[in-house]
Amino acid sequence: MGPDRVCFFVQVISRREALGLLGAAGIGVVVTACRSQSSPGRATGTTQGSQGPVPTTTAPQVRPLIRKLDHVFAVVNDPPRALRFMNETLELPLAWPYADYGSFASGGVNLGNLNLEFVDARGQFVALHPARVSGVGFEPATTINGSYAKDLEQRGIAHGLPEPGAFWTNIAFEDLAGPNIAVFATDYHTPAPKDAAARNKVLTDVRGGRLRVVGAAELVLGVVDLDAARRRWQPLLAPARPDAAMRWTLGRGAALRLVQYERNEVLDLALDVSAPSAADELASLRTHDDPLAGLPLSCLSR
């Protein structure tokens, strides 16, 4: 986009709004000597130094839409058995017991900064073999309502309508991770699920279970086109930006990392552990009769 077109865009919707929108979309812009219509003859965006124009524009402050990763789910044929493995064998605390909610049934495991949910394979939910994370849920930075939906639209993020329920409101983000991975945000109506300190304390109280889990380290998403995937994800995750390894750090939650792969698929849920032998122990416990049906889990020792 040339300087003349940038100046025109800035003058039509205001310079601050334009930079905010372009920044949220991951587009870097340097505005040079655009003249304000309200103040003819006054240049904005640069000052004159001894070596020529010096940019004075600071990076726009982008309001976050996402606070952190909240939970991920895998659809399995026997969720109660998967929960027992996580709770009784790995000694990890339950986030909530297995229960039937009408349109679906599930139970969750508390990983401190992330809940891992096992959903029953029925109705719209189909189990994958081997199992994969097929739902990625974020905690929104603000209440999910009409205003939140408008913020998504301003950043060009395709989305569904807010879906209010008895205990939470969901909103789906479309076209982010491929047809087999649902991406959404969940706004809980009660304070307890939003209490990060309390959620972490539950895990700390059991000393991280058998593997000494400190939390979820990162969710690794394989993508067919890495650059295109980065452009799709950046408007939602801004102001966070990916590092050289294409990893977004999201608050105190698990990071999201994209890697080049032959198809769009969640490749790993990496656990942050303090036990040096955790990886070997986890491998020894996951046998041919694995109740997690091959769900990819790994351990990153501190």
C-alpha cells in the first residue's frame, strides 16, 4: 500500500483507527507526512531531523480479544475411562466430573492453566482414531456480546453468533484451523472458572500428580500453509505476536505454536513438568490399551 493510499485511508476514518485496524491485521505501516484535513499545512507522522525525516508514530495500542487458552477437547469413545486414567493413574485433579448436558456429555481434567476435556462420541461429535484435540477454546478478554462480535468484524475475523447457555456463552471463530478443529471462545457466567489462581491451586495441592505437572506448556498446531495460517491467527491473538518459532505466548496460559505439516491437525499438547523422568513414565503408562486412544501428549521437563 503506497503512502498516498495510506494517507487517504487515514484521513477518511482517522489516523488512530486506521493504524489500529492495520496493526491488528499484522500489517506494518509507516505513515509519512500525511496532511490533516482539519489542520491544513500541518504534517503528521514525522519530524525533521538532521539526517532527514524521523518517524514519531508509536505502535498503536491494540485491545486484546483473547486473554488466554482456556480448554481444549478431544472426542473419545469412552470419556469416563479416559478421565479415570488421567485422575487415578496420573493423579491429576478433575476440573469437573463426567456429566450429561443434553446435547453432549463430557468431563474435564485440570492442568492448572488449561483444562483438558473428553467429550463423548455421539451426535455432532465424532471420535478420531488416533485421537486428536478437535476443539480449542479461549478465554475472551471481555464479555461475549454484540460489541465483542463487532470487534471481531472490525478485524476481519469470521465468526458465528454469540451462543448463550445456562452457564456460559460461546462464540465460534471460523476458518482458523481447518474443518476438523473447532476454535471458539467461552465466556463463563460464574466467577469460579475464571479464577486462574484457584485453578492452579487445585493442581498445586496434589503436587502436579504423578508426572509433577506444573501446567500446559503449549498446544502445537500443524498447518499446511504456515504463512497463511499466521495471517489468519494474528488478528485474533493481537497484540500478542509470534516469536521466531511461530509461537504466541498468551498471558499465563499455554502458548499456541504453528508448525508446517502435511495437513491441519493438532500435533501435540505439551505438559510443563518438573519431574525429569516424566516423559519416560508417561510412555510406560500408555500401553496398547491406551484409554486416551492415542491422544498426543508430551512432557517438557524444567
